[in-house]
Amino acid sequence: MIRMIALAAAAAATPVTGAMAQEAPLSPTRPIMGTRLDVVATGEVRRVPDVAQISTGVVTQAPTATAAIADNARQMERVRAALKRAGVADRDIQTSAISLSPDYRYIDNQPPQLTGYRAGNQVTVRFRDIANTGKILDALVGNGANQINGPAWTIENQDAAMDEARADALAKARARAGLYAQALGKRVGRILSVSETGAMRMPGPMPYAMEARGADAASTPIDPGEQAIEATLSVSFELE
């Protein structure tokens, strides 16, 4: 009997570890004693874009499909060479579309007549030399590009700006909670929860109008403006 009591005492003194420790009850969360207030706030910072993206390419027409594709390839090589001379890296040039389609002439009460073929080649281009965007576009047109759409602007490194927007959103949420608390005769206590949704607001691509230009014509004016980077927080406060 004495031996059994000693074993029981030893087991009681053994610390709880491993799987047994996981079964131990957790400390209870402090209950809400005051009023719960849910606030949604959006913080914003503005930055000048540092990357431009355009879609450019060549559309050619010829009596045969083979000739249309061959003409297109020659003209597209000139466009690619112009991009590289402008300092655009190979990794920033990506083929986005290649097409070949027949052209028909339509006359009343007659079957369509095949007149030739139309070939197209489009590339998406990213470049960081924002100050020379207009010159790059003009160089593309001067070297055979007859299709240009854009530019669309982006910010390459957004992390620091996003952190500023988050801090701004939290400050706005606290200020708004303080306003409610004052109206209710309370004070802002602890934060109960925080969740985030956010995105950079981006303008749509700006159309580029092509026209014949002389050698001494001024470069196409391009203005990147600013972009807003936003972070939206849902914050729950306890008002005491």
C-alpha cells in the first residue's frame, strides 16, 4: 500500500509535456466589458509611377499569306531593334499576340472575293526610362510600328508605400473610434481585431495617337502623374 502511494505521488509530481501539454486548457480570453465598435478606414499615399507598359506591334497586308508574314517579320525586327537601342532589356519585351487572317471584298449579290492576307505581331513592353517615354513611342512609329496602345503606369516597389498607407489607415481608424467614444461618453480601449484588404488604384491605359512627323518634330508629351496606393483596414475597438 505504501508503494502504491509513493508511485501516485511521483506521477503527480511529473511535469506535463508533449501531447499531454497540448490538452491543457488555454487561458481564457478577457471578455468584452464595454461596447464593441467596428470601424473601416482607408489610408492613402501617392507616388509618381516609375514603370511604363505599352502594347506595340505591326500589322501588314500582302496578296499571299506567306508574303504577309514575311513582311511582318521584317518590319517587326526593326521595331525590336528600336526598342533595344532605346535601352529596353530583352526580359521586358514579351510577345502577346500573333495573327493571320484573310481579307475579303464584299460586293452586293456576289460571293466575297479574297483580296489578300493580314498579319499581325504584338509585343508588351515595360520600360523604366519614364522621362524618354515620348521619344521611345516616336522611335517605334519611325521604325515601322503601326499599332500602339498605352502607356499603363505602375510602381515597381510598393512595399514601403503600402506600409505608409497601412499606418495612415490605422491612425484614421483610431481617430474615428475616438470621435464615437467622445459622443458616447466613453474612451477608446483595446483593439479587439484588425483585418486588411487593399489595392493600388491604377488609371487605365492612355491612348496614343499616331501621325506623320518630320525629323525635327517635337517628342510626344507623356505625363505619368501620380498614383494612389491604398490600404483598407477593418478594426474593432472596445469602448470603455
